Amino acid sequence: MLRWTSVETPMGPVLLALCQDMLYRSTLPGHADADFWHELGTCVQLPGEGGRYRRWIERYFAGVHPGPIPPLFSRGTCFSRRVRRIVSEIPPGETRTYGEVACAAASPRAARAVGTVMARNPFPLFVPCQRVVPAAGGLGAFGGGTEMKAALLAQDRSL
């Protein structure tokens, strides 16, 4: 059974869905979209749940390196899981292009597919999709908007 809780951050609440004591899905701060609720269906709200995920987010927004990413509920294709692992290893304050991530995933022609994986990232913040940018420069598209992507990249630099 899925359970959910929220964590207040300076950018808005982050919703966490938990399954088997692992993170099943999270949202960007202040962006609880319809897909989140549709995927969860009728799950139970348990305020205060998700201690290790809650502490990770609180440390991140306090400007303290949050440490290793707690366990994430494994799902998706082999390619999407590989891309999420590669992106989760990008150090705070650094970025990679979609093409660089595709090359690291042993699929050098899959830059657009990397973009699709990032657009569907079920673990924003934990798998820091804000750290993936276009090769041509700029911030590129982002589910929370470019202002949020810029703010998260600035937050990354404070870690």
C-alpha cells in the first residue's frame, strides 16, 4: 500500500509517496501535479512519514550536502533506471548535457531519450534532473519551469 506525506521547503511543499519503506515517487517543490495523484490512487496520508527522505530534503534546503540518496523504488526500463543512476551521480554544482548522459548510459545517440526520462523522472531532487542541460546552452525545459530549475541549480551550488 502506498502512503504519502509532505515536506515543507522554502520553495513549497514536496510530496513523497512511499512503498515498502522506499520512495516510490516525489514532486518538485510546490508542484503536486495531477499525474502524482492519479498514480497514487487512493493512498493513505501519514504526516511525519518518510524520515530519511524528509531529513535528506531538509538538509538539501538548509545548504548542507544531504549525503547519499536513500533507496528509491526501482521501476521503469533498464535504460531509464541507468539514466537516473547516472544523473543521481552528478555532483552538486555541476551539470551534464543530455548527450553526455546518453554517452555515459552507453547510448550516445539517445540524447532525446534522456530528455524523455528526465521529463518523467519520478524522483525530482533525489535524481537531480535540474543538473541536465542542453548542449546548445541555456537551461532547457523543466517540469517546474526555468525559474525553478535556475533556483535549484543555485541551491545545488550552496551544497
